[in-house]
Amino acid sequence: MPKSAAPLYEQIRQLIVAALAEGEWRPGDALPSEAALAERFHASPGTVRRALDELTAAHVVERRQGAGTFVATHTAPRDAYRFLRLVADDGTVGFRRELVHCRRARASAETARALHLRTSEPVIEVRRLLLRGERAVVLDDLWLPERHFAGLSAEIINEYPGTLYALFEERYRVHMVRAEEKLRAVAASAEAASLLGLQGGAPLLSVDRVAFTYGDRPVELRRGLYHTEADHYRNQLN
Amino acid sequence: MPKSAAPLYEQIRQLIVAALAEGEWRPGDALPSEAALAERFHASPGTVRRALDELTAAHVVERRQGAGTFVATHTAPRDAYRFLRLVADDGTVGFRRELVHCRRARASAETARALHLRTSEPVIEVRRLLLRGERAVVLDDLWLPERHFAGLSAEIINEYPGTLYALFEERYRVHMVRAEEKLRAVAASAEAASLLGLQGGAPLLSVDRVAFTYGDRPVELRRGLYHTEADHYRNQLN
DNA sequence: GAGTGGTCTAGACCACGTA
DNA sequence: ACGTGGTCTAGACCACTCA
């Protein structure tokens, strides 16, 4: 029917994302049924279905036959480590977490650029370790815009039982949809080596990540240093 | 209509892949029209379309509106570097290639396992460099089962103008569909350092790849060592 | 049993590429 | 002008979940 540029299913997809960005449905909630959405958007069920197909492929929503369509969440055990590609060579899974610090700071030029902030805008800086047994495997540094994560503190992080992304979702209503990573091999700095219990200069996998919430708004910059002696970063190429 | 386990569109998808594996259509060829396929598989056009949707998403086929549906190829410039995730920090693209050797060998236990061969089955071993300007950025070692790549030689590789995957496709009718990679940071061995013009112990990104052809049959094992001083490996997380 | 998503069909009309 | 894929609709029937 519409002569406009984008096909109807694409417009509907965007309208659903906009509603998610505004918080009309929260992670874990059920969306209206396909028939109800079709009525709301004045489209046929098949067209709505196509929009939901794409959102399902992008892990924005999740369908459960017989039950409904639900907003994707990082709270569910299934999706807890969706963005962590590091796996042990022997298949072991799961890490113990240890917070190093959580403090207020000002955005560096690099952070500001990545997160679309003004330079020296307030950010929250988090550093933590991921450990297996007594060995530290990952050193993560995070930068978060304070305007989205006001009040985040070491206490809050330490008290929360789930992953950081689950915490961000539950407490700050910021749901991470996708991320872009840039990987490099680097030599461990003295500081990183000491935190990871290695010798300076040891090879580390550096993973720079920018994570995006609904509408492709960048809301987290993260730099991970992975000690890949008994672990590897797995990737699928299509 | 069928009560069998898999939905009809999935069965059709598999039948199309089987036909591709048997060489009924070669990379670059046009498939029959959706209507013709519907008739062939005794299904409705919508069902065939769904099968083609999935094959399109997997980059197995490519649709061109008004023209038809074509078997995906590594020959086309668009897809030449589909599996190379390494990009220069400044956006520069493209490498010069330099063959180090191409020789017959026997599969190691590791190679045999990755490629589903018997240990010490004949394989072809290729080593090459990728360079930008005068700087070597990548050292690649490849292992290929001789039974799929009989006669591959340094001459053949050096004479062929396109990528290795395009060569494999044109000359050996082996089309790479997808790949799995495992990444690590490692210290450069003396040999690798010398080939890449670095000092021993320099941090390198090690990329182990197994590439699969139609029907998930592994046909290439590759170990790349990437010098990531002015380049990075980019990845999208969904 | 009522309601949900999953599959499959049938057909209309449009946009595009080729010649 | 023709044939191709792209969009959109309408409806039937099935499989599953949950009260």
C-alpha cells in the first residue's frame, strides 16, 4: 500500500524498536500477539510476522511457540554470556568475577568519540577481573556514560548476582542489543601483567568493544585483555 | 503436507544444498526461478521462497531482483575477502600476496582430526604471506586434503590472479561456505618473526580456521599469524 | 480449551534487469 | 515486453503452552 521508501515490514520493525527504546515493553515481557500487532499497525499478520522474524534473528525478541513473543533479556541464564566469545580449550565454562574498582571519571577523547559524548563528560570507569580457579584470565576496563548509569558503585556491582549486562538492564533499563569488537595481539603492560599474574610483555588478546542499545545508540566502551594460554576466542564466519 | 520431522522448507533447503554439492549448479550460475523450483519440489512458491531466504542469509545463494537467484561465489570482487576479518586501522584495504611454498605432506594428527582424514593421509601444505607495501602483515599456513586438491602447485597458485578460495572454486570445484575460527595471542616464534620481519617474541594474533564446503564437510585447515600493529580483526556480536 | 506462534498455500501487484 | 525476485495480503491447519 505505502509508496514510501522502506517496505512496510521494515517500518513496523522500526516502530517496534522505538517502542522498546521508550520502555513500552521491558526485557522479559511478552509483546502483544502477532494478530494484535497487525491490528495496531494496520497490516496483515504476515507482514508483522516478517518484522518479528528480523527482530528474532537480531536477538531483539525471542519467540516461544504456544506462549508468545518476548523481549530478549540478558537476565536469562541462556543469554547470560551472549557477548563473551572466550571459551576454555577444554570446554570449561563460567568465570568467577572480582571487582578492582568502580569510580567516576571524565571521558577521554577516545571514549567520547566511541560513545558520542562531549570530551570530559562524566563517565563511570569500571575495572574487573574474570578468574578461573585462582588464575585471572581476563582484565576488563569499562567506560559508561554517567547520564545512563547514575549512581553505579562498587557496592551495587558486588551485591548483584548476575552479569553486568543483566544489572544494567534491571537497574538502569539499558539493554545491550549488539556490539562491535576490534581484536589485536598486544604485549602486556606492567600494570596488566601484575593484575593478571603474568610477566610483563606476555602476549594478550586485546578486545575493544562498543556496545549498542536500541536504535544503535552506543552506551558502553570496554577494553578486555584476554590471557589466551588455555582459552580462545571463537568465531563463526559466514 | 508431509508429517515427517523437518518442515518442508527445510527439506527443500537441504535438497538444494545436495544439488549444489553434486555440482548441478556451479558458483555464479543462475538457479531455476522460484516458480520452477516450486514445481520441481511440489511445493508452493512461498515455501520455496523461505528455503531460498535461509540460503541467502547463509550466503549460499545470492538474489538479484529482476535477474534471478545465483549460486554464491568467491570469484566476484564483492565476495573476494568475505572471510578475511583483518582490516587496517586507517581503512586501507587489500594485500599483496607472496607464496612461500606449496608442497605435498602427510596429515598430522591435528590436521587429520580437523579435516576428518586418517592420520598421515596425503595433504598439500601451503605457506604464504600477505603484505602491505613492504611490510608483511600475515603469515598463513594451509593444509588441504590432496584428494580434493590434486595437483595444486606453486605454479598454479602464482599464475592465478584471484584469491585462493576463488582458485579452489574454479579449478577444484570446492566452494567454501562457512568457517570456524579460534583466536589467540601468541609470541612470535623465531621462524614466524623472521618471515614477518619482526623480533622473536613479538605478540601475534593466531587465527586457526577450519573451512567447510556444502554439507558441512571440512576441506581446509588454516593457521594465520596476524601482525596487528596497524591492523585489527573486526567482529560483530549479535 | 483457548490462545499463541509455526507451516503452508494461493494469488495480486510492484520494482527491477535484460534485451 | 517479459520474466525475475520483492512485498503484501488472506486464510487454513498444525503444534505447542498454559490455565
